Amino acid sequence: MRWGLAAAAVLGVLVAAFSRSPGWVAFGVFVGLVCAIGAALAFIDLQIRATSRPEHMTQGELDALKATLKTPIDRLPPPESR
């Protein structure tokens, strides 16, 4: 889909560049811009998904995180309300 959008964007720009009718120029510019933005967002999404960590942590990761936490220090009780 990413490469299809990129190809459609190039095709839209080519239609806009080589047409003689103002209607076809507008159509080519519109298709070129919409498909170029869509292709850019699709490639950005691909890059983000490739470099992001999984959303959920495994039990081993949770245990390692709990081991790094400091033990709570004894705190004073909250003041009594009057």
C-alpha cells in the first residue's frame, strides 16, 4: 500500500505536469498531494512500528522493575481532621 500510494503520487504529478486542461492539472495536483501525504504517513508508521517497544511487559520485566524500586520508608500517619 505504501508503494502504491507513492506511485499514485508520482502519477498524479505527471498528469498535472503534462496535461493541457486546467481540470486535469487540478485533478493531478489533488491526487498527487493526497497520495504523497498518505504515502509519507504510511512510511512514518512503518518506521515507528519497527523501532517501538511492545506495549505489554513480560512477567520477568515486571519482576526486574519491582526489584529496582526502593523500599518505602516509614511515613508519619496523616494528621487527624478536626
